[in-house]
Amino acid sequence: METKVQEAKYVVGAPEDFPPDSHKVVTVRGREIGIFNISGELHAIPNLCPHQLGPLCEGRVSGTLDAKRENDWKLEWVHDGHIVACPWHGLEYHIPTGQCLAYAAIKLRTYKVVVEKGKVMVVI
């Protein structure tokens, strides 16, 4: 028998508190969560780098370099504005998916963010 976990929505601000291409850390039920507005789409991840528990969402947001064998290992700038780097040691994460770029086995939890009736809410 499956147990369904009840999700709850928590107000974290108004849409104008999260302008495009910005991010800020909010606290929801004692958890610090980074809310990122990437080109008008809101994403949320924990403000906690699993490496040494650094304040991940206080890091810089940018893109990253990628090289593929089929492209003769030529470096290419990808995911511009979608990558956050931990300010402590630089470990990079893809914000929309929570995937660590250096270690395939590390993936952060992501939270759903909704806007309803003029309020931004995180679903936990």
C-alpha cells in the first residue's frame, strides 16, 4: 500500500521580489532554499552544497564549459545563467535539475515553485 505525502505551499514573496536573472535565499520551515528566476522561470534548490555543506545558493550564477568527443573536444560555453557554483569550492550544479556537473551520482532535490494570486510559493 502506497502512502501519499501531502504537499504544502509556502509563500516566499511576490513576483517582483524575484526579477528575471536574479536569485535569493528564503527560509521555509527552517530550511534555506534558493529561488532562481532564469529568464522568467522560477526554480528552487536547497542552499546547501553536499560537498561540505557550504551555502550553495550564495554562489555565482553563470554557465559552464563543455567539451564533447564528437566535436573534437572543442570547448563550448553552455547553460548560461543555469549553473550555480558553490562559493566555498566551486562545485557546479545545474539549477533546473539539481544535477552536479562534476559527479553524476550527486543530484540536489529541486522544489516546485508556483505563482498564484500574486504570490510566489514553494511546494514542499
